[in-house]
Amino acid sequence: MTKMVKGIIIFVAILMVVNIATASYAQDMGKKLYRGLANVVTGWVELPKNIYDTSVEDNVLSGLTVGLAKGVGMTIVRTGAGVYETATFPFPIPEGYCPVLEPEFVFRSCK
């Protein structure tokens, strides 16, 4: 890896650690950037997650068909939302830096 790539990786890692350490859960540009990067990196997890969730809720056949379709769709949606939030993190859109997708991270539950 080049020095520039290593520097960017270190910068992003430090930024994520600083954002995790904040005491408040208020929405701000740092949280929006963290949320965007997290969703870009973990968006693919929607695929096995939806297959598993649908298999548990219904049955294995549904998990392998309906869950697969949901997973592919949500992978695209979550990764796209992550790219959008990463690109627009300096701007308070939507109002107050609110998440564009609920749950805001792949491992959080809406329940």
C-alpha cells in the first residue's frame, strides 16, 4: 500500500474512534460520516441477515427465496444510503443530520 492510502485508513480509523467516544447521541456531521462509512462497509451484511431472519420467521425455503430477494434489495439500499451520507456529511440534509435509513446501522433492530 502507498503511504497516502495508509494515511487515509488511519485517518478514517481515528475519526471512527473519536465518534464512538462521544457521550451524546445527538446527530451531527461526524455521526453522519461515521454512519455513512459504516453502512458502505457493512451493507453486504444485509444479504445473509435477511436470509437468516426470514428463515427464522417463516421457514428455510422462504429464507432462501424471499430472504435472498430482500437481502439483495437491502444490500443495495444500505450501501447506497451509506454512499449518500458519506458524500453529504458536511450538510444538514435531511434536517438535523437525521439518518436516511432506519435502523441506521445493519445490526440495530427496529423492534
